[in-house]
Amino acid sequence: MKNHFGILIFLLLLSACKGSDMEQARTKISARGLAQYVSKLGSDGFMGRKPFTEGEKITVNYLADQLKNIGFEPAFDGNWFQSVPMIEISSRVNGAVTINSNKSQLRLNSPDDIALTSPQTIENIVIKESELVFAGFGIVAPEYLRDDYAGLDVKGKTVVVLINDPGLYTSDSSYFRGREMTYYGRWTYKFEEAARHGAAGVLIIHETEGAGYAYSIPRKKAMTSGFYIQSADSNKTMCSFTGWLSAESSEKIFSKLGYNVADLRKSACNRNFRGFSLSTSISLSINNKITYNSSTNVAGILKGTTRKDECIVYTAHWDHFGLGEKENGDSIYNGAVDNGTSMAWALEIGKSFAALKRRPQRSVMILFPTAEEQGLVGSTYYTEHPVFPATKTLACFNNDLLLPLGRMKDLMITGYGQSDLDSLLEIAAKEQGRYIIKDPDSQTGMFFRSDHFSFAKVGIPSSYARGNLESRKNGKEWTSVMVKDYMTNKYHRPADNYEPDKWDLEGIAEDAKLAFTVGYGISTSTFFPRWNSRSEFANKRTR
Ligand SMILES: [Zn+2]
């Protein structure tokens, strides 16, 4: 394997030489080309690109047309589209949610104090006095000898848990991964684990650092509908209700019971923490509006020459939030950065592959999954129903939230340390005079938050890499202010618009060239990228 790796590196260096086929093809990637795509994808005409809406039809047809224009073939048996059978559930909480103990009653309003949704395809969910149980971080992790559910019977009860994992709060890198979030820290994991224990409901105590975002994000999610892959059991393997408590309401609940959240968090960080009943209960009622429908993944392939059954894949989700709550007179959630710029990134990479005079031996796929924003639904469905099995899919390069801030000195790798892809990215970054760096905010668990994770889950080495920390022109501080501005004022809000006067797409063009270079290297070699042996995904590739 080492030997192949050496050959690949040699090939990468050689092919990047001036005048080479690869170098020529790579010049097809430009800021202008990116702008053409994103000006469309982020425009009001695409209506916020929400699954099941008119905006979906417009978006998927546009993407298929663009794949065709750049010279790709349909990926799904002559079809550009893969139908993804889904359920849309829109949950409405009836009246107040009440927390009752012997001494007092507390009324909470959704979505301001508590952000509730129900993932079950059942129209009326009525919860009467379900006992609240505090289960620490809600983690069962045998490798850390931790079981927050040990000794607890939570069947039919409501589990209250903390976000993230103990590593974040203790910075102890021998217990979990220090400040870097493990999958145990993700809300999706906590919902899954509570359901495995038969809980009726699960509530996460919101905390901005641990969640990686403000309470406004789950609050908004509670007001928009949720999407799931259709299952035969009405999703009864999930809890009846799931949700978040705002920091303020959590404090209110716990202080009435004689606790405070900070102390509880501290004690939950202990290795020998034990959960306990809060001797209080929750009552609520939810109406679910359920719609069965199917959404669409879009993909194109450029077939390889001698090893066409092997493939590398570039992904960028197409979906966003459609029309929603008005802010500053704007109700269209255009998602120009989330994820218009990344779709443009993928299409520009595709252009370069199609422009090669000598086709790579291996196939290249560009996949635009649906419903990423709803829990990676489209990419999960794709990996369960793939065109190329996991054993023949060498690598996934995904992007999301590519900010138009101009050329960057860094290449920030989210999930750094997981696989061989890091070394290849580093070579390509060096060629551009850039340095690679681990995502400094790895506590937010970004590696588990976009479509590459669906590929990682089935064992395919996956990368999420972009310049995000140091502008070549304006330095680190400026970049951090700009990133913060986006995350605070535009992320998942109607203000995520295409702004040609303010945008500089040169950095995204450079990111695209880099991802093309690495993909070119893999697609023209026999190299088989591996996970590092300590990665939690090292042994997942089974088919
Ligand atoms: Zn996104």
C-alpha cells in the first residue's frame, strides 16, 4: 500500500506540471464559471430549493441540465434522478407544555422555551405525565466504559440529556476526544440512543458552545417540517417526541427542583456518573401533519476507461429551506452559500474532468443529494442504494457552506486525522501555496453534519475540506469576523443571498482546483485510500 501511495504522489506532482493534460483541464475552473451557477441556484426563481415543492422541480431539472452540458452521463440506469421515498412531518404543539411536580407547575411554550418535533407517522401524540429522567450526556460508549443509561428504566419516560460529550467540558483527550466532538456528542445520536432504550421522549438541554449553534436553530427547526426516509413501522423505533430545551427554560426547570445545570454538567463529566429520576413529569400534545412523498437525488457520471466499476464521488446537497418566517421583509431562504456555492464547486470540478483529453481509468460521479438539512436523508438513501458499492467507491469529496471570501492561505480539514485523504489534500494545498489545518471548531462535530458523513458511515474515506480561516489579502482576524457574520446573520436565514458586489469567488475556485487535483490523482491511479487504523470508521466498509 505504501508503494501505491508513493506512485500516486509522484503522479500528482508530475501531472500538475505546466502544459500537462491535467493542468490544462484544470483551467476550466473559474470564479466566473462558479458565479454563473450560483447566481441561478441562489436566485428567487429557485424558491429556496425545498424538497417536495415547485422549487425542487426547478432545482433538480437545472442540475441535470448542467451535468449534461458539461458532458456527464446520467448515473441511475440512464436516469439523472434517484427517487428518495420520504415522509414529511409537520408537528404542531397544542397549547402549553407542562412540567409538573408535587409542588409546582411550569408552563413552557413551543418553540420559544422548548423546541418540539415528532418523528412518528402518527397524527396525534398525547403524552400524559411522562416522568423526566436525567441521563447525563445520554451516551452508551463501551470503549470509554461509559453507560449513561445504566440502572435506569426509561421505558415510556422522557429523557433529559446534555449536548456534546464530556471531552468538551473537561478538555481531557484521554476521555472521549478532548474538545473534538465524537459522534456521541451529536443530537442525532442522542435521539437514536434514547429511542433504543424505549424512551417516549428525549429533550436536549441547549448550550451554544456544545451545540455549535444558537437556540434559534432548533427553534426554527421546530417550526418547519421534518423529513425522514419512509419506514414500514411508522417510525415507532424513534421516540414519540424529540426536542430541545432552551438554556433559560432548562435553568427554570432545574432550579425549581433544586439543581443547576452547570453543576449537573460537571457531575455528568465524571467517569462514574449515574443518571437519576427528576421526580417530575411532562405533559404535552402534538398534532402531526403527515405527507408521503418522494424527493430526488441528482447524479451524473463520467465513465472511466479501464476501471470504470470503481468510482470517486463529489457531493453537494441541493436542498435548503424554501419559504419561511419573514425576516427584514424577505421570506425566501435562498441558501446561496448553503449550498449554492458548493453545487457550483462540484459542477466546475466536473467541467475539468470532462475536459481531460485522456479520460481517467476510474469513473467520476457528481451527486447532489436531497434533504441534507433534514438529517442527511438523501445521501443516507444513496449509500443504502448506491450505484457503486462502498467497496468500489474509493473516496467522497463533499462540500458545504463554501464562503465567498476570496483566496485563502489555509485548507481547513474537518475530520482531520481520519484517512489517507489528508496527505493527498496536503500535497495539492502545498502546490497552491497553502497550508492544511485541522478544523479548530471540531467541538461542533461538523464532520457529522454534512453528506460526507453518510459515506463515512458505510466506510468510504470522506473529506470535507475548504479554505475558511485565513484570507490571503485580509488575514485571520478579518476572516473570523466574516465567518462569524455569516453564521450569526445569514446561516439558515433569508439573508443567505447571492450578492455579486460583495462576493469574491476566487477562493472557491481554488478549492475546486484542489479537489479536482486530488480526485484526478486517485482516478488515474490504482491507489485505494484507507482509513487510519484509529478512526471510528476504519472497519465499517463491508460491502
Ligand atoms: Zn448545507
